[in-house]
Amino acid sequence: MDEKYETVKLCYTIHKFSSYSANYTPENIMVNNPSDQLSRWFTDSSNTASTLLPQYVMLKLKSLSIVETIKFGKYIKPHVSDLKKFQIFGGTDENNLSLLLSAGLKKDSAPETFKLRNRTTEGLYLPVQYIKIVPLLSWGPAYNYTIWYVELHGKNQEDLIKNAMETINLRKEEEAVRILLKHLRRRRYKDAFEALSRESGVQLEGPIQSRLWNALVENGDYKLAEQILEEAMNEGEMDWYMSWQPYRPQWRQLSACSAAVEARLCCGDAAPPAPRARPHDLACADRDPRLDLPELSTNGSDGVGVGVGVGESLGVETCDAGCDGACSARPGPRGGHQLVVDPNTGTLYLFGGWNGTEDLDDLWCYTTTSERWTLLCQHSSLMSGPSPRSCHKMVFDPVNERLYTLGRYLDNAQRVPSNMNSDLYVYEVRSGEWSLVCGDTAAAGGPRLVFDHQMCLDADTQTIYVFGGRVLPANTEELVSPQYSGLYAYYIASNTWQLLLPDRHDLPAPQPRVSHSMLFHPVQRRLYMFAGQRNKEQLLDLWWWDVGSGQCGALCAGAACAPPAAGFTQRATLDPDTDEIFVLSGMSKEKDKRVYNSLWVLSLKRLTWTCIYRNDSVSPSEPRPRFAHQLVYDPVRKVHYLFGGNPGTSNSPRLRLDDLWALRLQRAERDDVWRTARAALREACYRELAAAPAAQPRALHYLRHELSAALDHCDPLQVAQFQKLATVLFSGPPSDISGECALNPSRVRALARRRARLPPHTDLAHALAAVLGADDTALEPTQPFEEAVEPVPDTWDVGEEDDECLSGAAGAGCAAGGWDARGARMRLFERLCAYFRPSRVPPRAQLTDLVVL
């Protein structure tokens, strides 16, 4: 909503209500007095009995307003009659209200605020005058309902509301004209259709859709309709439909968990380490997410036997051939590691991490074509490379085939001056060599030693961007007051750093943070940063940063809230071709200690979130729920890869996973949509031929050749449907009881005669029984009605026209098989309209459905 308009508290009065008990009047909800048990609206009944009218209270705003939020106050302690479920409706007419919210109150004493829908589905502002609150269920079984206090907030500035109402009314008028145009064309009122379209300037549909209507509905030319549909597909008319189709996740396990990990998942550890408090320490969520485990010594051994084998302690798992570590077959279990993908070859690179006991410094590559792991470097610290580390970040340079890694987490005992430098290392893939780029990035103008940061690479300009992360404290003061790292740019060619955004600032720009995500869009030339935590607050914002101009903006900036439960991590990827961001989360819930994964997709074009996957159980066909995992995306081959992580098992808190999964997100493609639409056209053509006895031989030939060729005979459902279609030849013409037909003067007079000849619509015997007391049923009040009379005969009336009006026979200019066949083709046309943008096809509403008799 426009930022120049301030959100204010909205004034209202009680307009209507269903009932109240004693002195618990609806006006009580206008006063916030949580300590007074009498200050509330309390109904005299609930909705549990089907014979009772629904309970409600309707508020009337002082002026038309755009209502953004509603706040419910509560009593000082939970009450059994509080609303567990309710609905809120709103509108400008008290008799025509739209649903704005379905929600429920928590069973506590804290006030709750809810956002109300204040826009239409098209994004237009939705001013309302009336707010209707409908209780559905109380926390106590069969209890009446209570509302203690209601407060509304929104915008009511006169110029904003005037503009919004003008826009709404114009849009309603446009849609009304489109509905009328649709009706006129369906009934073949050609002159009226053309006159209204010309005078209003409103177009019913797009040019291709008009051609499809004429070919299919008016002329019954299925072959031409198929050609037009194929043309529409090739011109991208159906791309909008395909972009809205949901993704179907398809997981494939490339490498299963090792036998040792599976055994610990099944049986747990013999003696899990006892937790102890670490009051002033800070932890990396990817490595040791606030588990309060015993402190580690500088060599990474805590002296507690947790069932970690020799191979796991080195980050290398031995093969099953009994070589006892002599050959390195695959990486061992870990979390807090880094995984990147080479988009040129599809190769994965894995480095470092935390195996539950110590940090690792092994480097692996996974060849996706042969599906094999290869150990590139077992100990990088012995090969002029980085020391063992976790919670670091790594990027891949596809131009020069290099890996860059920066940052790490250190335990308290490891935070000695000699370890506090922030080093930047590079690995040359071609030569297989590590080298130190910078021993102290802070001294060179870059970030201090950080962990839980984010790093992206712009391959075109050879620039690395580093944002956020927790600065490892150098003293007690920094430990108490968290230090965060800003946004830095590292220019590879000149080996220089630049600070783009400091840690503390008051600019309209993202605040540095931890547990966030940052992605680089190579086409838009933008960084996207979102979510994360800062100073014990969860940030609910999404920012973009233009790397060329240095400008930035917020796509959303919600109010900060309390941080999530322990173990929350998110992994994000970006597809520059579809402008979509994918976020895979993992979270250990406070309440039931479960870990679940959910995959969400954000469309940068539409700014909409969609959940496409959730897994909170163990299934052989899907990866086990986890956090502290790594997820990367190959934008060329459109494949996600997931490796490792923490399963969050309470009986093995140090256990990490070592499985590798591939994820493909399938969506309806052009060929699939085209086959479905073509099959629908040919089936309709076959049914129309089969309905005409003279055309049944043609129908049989069409079934065997044309329709059969349009179906997928490897699909059992389509095969079964094809086999049933032969019976249509023997079932006779289909009966259409809809009775749709156009009016002409003779049919109008026929309708008037029928109305006049109908018997009285009142049941006089039933009414007499009620009058004499023989029936206890109360009579409904008689609604005023007009007595129908026979029409005056017209000069051109010859015989009775009633049969023609009911039969739906071809007439009044209806061609191509009569009204019944035309009705079937109209229904097919409406099905095909689902493949196009709503603005390019007629509205779904029917004019006749708006008529109440």
C-alpha cells in the first residue's frame, strides 16, 4: 500500500448483532479492559445447534476505509468461551460481504493481531464500510462465545479511498459488460453483441480466442480449432498457464547413508553426552545449534565415546572391501560443510564441515555423470590450504575453475590471537593446488573473521560479495555485544576489498545478520538477501542490491519477531531462467522436537510464495528430515543436490548424515499441455459424430485413427478411457437437459403462455391445515407476486411454439448441429479457456446465474 498514507486506528460503531446475554452487550468490545470480566460481548447461544441462527456482530466504520489489521484483546487469563475459530467478512454493502479472514485465537491472555485481506485477487485496494465477525467455535465444548475487545487499523484518507472506489467501480463495470457480452454471444444476439462491444470499447477476449470460438463453437470445425490451438501454443499464449502449474518434486538417492550412520540412526549412541550450560558462548547453527554440549579441547577431542569411527573422525569413510581406510571411497558424515556446483560440467565440490566431534579439512568432488566420489585432498592444511573448519563459505568460479573459501567457526578454547585472522584461500581445480590469497582480510579492508555469513560470486566481473555473519569476538565485551559483518566486495583481478555497507547504519538497506540467505542473479545483476537473525530478533525482510549502481530496495520488510526454535536453518538457490528462488528449510520444533523439511518457491515476477514439498517423516524415496544440510542448484541441468546435515536425533546429538540426493522439480511442459488439449478436441469431435446416426461409420474410423493417435497408450488411465469410448456409438445421442436457447418474439410469447397456465404456487390444503390447527408448522409469509395473464395473440402467431422452445432444436439462426451440439462445444471451449490468461478469455461468471427466481 502507498507508503505516503499513514496507518491509523479506525473508529467504528456496533451496527448489528445476533444476541447477547444479560449485560454483556456488544458495545463492550469497544473498550479494552482486560481485568474486568464483565467487559465483553457474550452471546446467549452458540452455533452448535443446527436450529439456531449463526452468531455474529457487525461493525460499521465511521467512513469507508482500507482495513489492514484487526486486534482482539483478551481477559487477564484464558477463558473457555474465547474464540477458537472465527471468520471475518467485509464490504461496502452489509448484504454483500466478502471473506477477509479465517483464523482462531490462542488459548492464552495475550492480545492477538491479524492481517485482513484488503486487496482483490487482482491486487486492487478493497475499501469496506462494514466488518462482520462470525464466531464458529469456542475453546470450551458447547460454550457460548465471548469477544473482549476489538481494534481496527488501516487507512481512511479521503483521496486514497476515492481513488480506490473509482477503480473498483470501473473494474466492476468492465466485468459486468464482459459478462453481458459473453451471454449475448452464447445466445447469438449478434447485433446486440456488436453494438455493446463497439459502444463500451470492452473486448471480450483476445484475437486468437475469438478465432477459436468461431471455428469450434459457431462452425464446429474441429480441425481448424486444433490448428488455432497449436498456433496459440507456439506463440506462447499458454505460457502463463504452464507457469502457474505446481512443481512435482522427484527425489533420487545418489548415495545412501553409510552402515555406521544407519546403525546409530536405528539404535542411537550407547551413552549420549550430558548437556551442560554455556552461558556466554556463541554457537554456529550449522555446526552445533545451541545444543549445550560439553566444551571441546583444541584438538577437537572431547573425551566422550560417542561411537565415531576412525574413518569418520577424518571425514573419510572406508569402503566395504575391508581396506580399513586404505582407500577413500566417499566423504564421511558432516554438517556445517560447503557444497558448490560447477555449472559447466555439473561436478559437485564438497569441503570441510563438522562430523559431530571435530572440524574437517577434506576436499571431494562428485562427478554427476558417473555418479562417483573422488577425494581431491584429504587434509588441505597439509597441502598449503585452509585449516579444518566448519560454518565457512565457498564459491566456485566457472570461468577460471577455482574454489574460494572464507570464514570459519572457533570454539572458546580455539579463540587465541594466532587463530583470529580471517584467511581467504583458493583451490585451482586444473592443477589441484591450494594457495593462500590473503592471510588477514580485515587488514586488507575486508571482513574480520566471521561465521554464518553468505558469499556469492559474479563470474562476469570476477567479484565476490560477502554479507553478514557473526564476527568472532576478540574479547569479553564483543562477546556480550554481538558484532556483525557488513556487505563487502572482493575484486579478484586487483586483489582488493571494498566495504559497500557497514554493520551499523540507518540507511534504507538490509541490516547485517546471521542465518540468512544471499543469492546472485546473473541476468538482473542483483543480489537478493532475506531472512536471518540480528540481536535475538528474526528478520522478515527481502532486499535486492543492484551490483552495478549500488542501489537497493526492499521487496518486503515485515516487523521483526522472536527467533525460531533451535536448529532452524534455510538453504536457498536461484534459477535465473525462471526468476524463481527456492528455499529448503530445516527446523527442530520446540514443542515436539521434530525436524521437518519444506521446500518453497518464490516467484520474483509475481512476488508469491508457494510450498511445493514438505517431509516430516522418514521415507525410503525421500531424504530424511534434517538441518545444517547443504543444498546447491545446477541452473543448466535444473537439478538440486542435497548432502549431509543433522538429523536432530535426541539419542545421538552428535550424529551427522552422509547421504547425497538429487531433486528434479517437474512442471507441466508444452508437449503435455498440447497433448491434453488435442485429445479433448478429438474426443469431442468423435462424440459429435457418434451422436448422428448417419455419421457413425465416420465416427468409428475417426476413433481408430485420429483419436487413437492423440492418446498415450502407455498410460493405463488413457487406455481405459479409450476403450470406453467405443460404447458411445451404441448409447444414442446425449440428452442435454440444460434447455439453453435464445429468445425471439414467438418464444417470448410462448413463455408468457406457460406462465399464465401454471397452477397456483401456494399449497392451499397445507395452509388450511395450519389455519385450523391441524398442522403445527408455521406458514412462511407470502411474498408479493404478479398474476400472469395470457399474452395478446400476435398477427404472426401460428400454432404453439412451446415444443420448439423446449426441444432445443436448431432455429433462430443456430447452425452446425443445433443448440444441443453447440452447447457441448461451448462447454469444451470453456475448458480450453483454462489454458489462457484470464484477461484473454471470457469471464467464468454466467449472466443467468445472477438471476434469482
